[in-house]
Amino acid sequence: MSQAPPNILYCHCQYANVVPKEVKDAVLRKLCESGVPFEAVADLCEMAARRDPAMARLAAGGAVKIAACFPRAVKGLFHQAGADLPADGAEVLNMRVQSAEAVGAALLDAVVRPNLPAKNGALPEAAPPPV
């Protein structure tokens, strides 16, 4: 039996101008054109501030790939919302520093490469270097 593909979450970072618009638009376009199911949210920061119950559902839904910003920030947002992400099943793609091509390719790759920092800030042992 094959493993279920990871859930994909795209954050549009609506309320902070920290992610280049061109990158956000290109990643969203690639996801839409792929035909792969994904969930898009306007802003994870705003959702965390409201402790949106959708964050708990996303964190508990199995392996997940998230297109947003820095992994440590995304980990903190989910923690703030009371919905810690699974350390061994969450990969965060950073649209602030990675290209749209790299983020899009990683989101559509079925392999999850966990990259949430540990409490001491270190990356997990098994995490490969970013592409």
C-alpha cells in the first residue's frame, strides 16, 4: 500500500509585505496548474493571532508541506495557535529566500523533507541542504 501524499498549504502572506509578490504569484500559479489538491490561506500570521481552529486541523492532518516564510517563524505561528506541527512530518518552503521554481518543485515532490528547527534552533539531523 502506498503512502498518502502530503497535504499542501500555501500562505499568501497577505498582511506583511515580506514575500516578493512575483514569487507568491508564481508559486500559486504552479499549484493551480498542477491539479494537485492544496489549501490556500490569506495569512498564517493573522490566523495564529486569532488561534484559528483550521491551524489545529492542518497540524493534525498528517505530513504537510507549507509555502510561507522562514521555518522557525511558521513553527512558532502554529505553536502560538496551540497546534504544533509534527517535527518529523512538516516541511516549510521559504518564499522569502527561495525561488518560485524551487518552492513549486518542492511542494509537488511527494517526499517530505522535515526542516523545522529543534528547540535549540538546530535543523533535524536528516534534513538535506536546501535546493
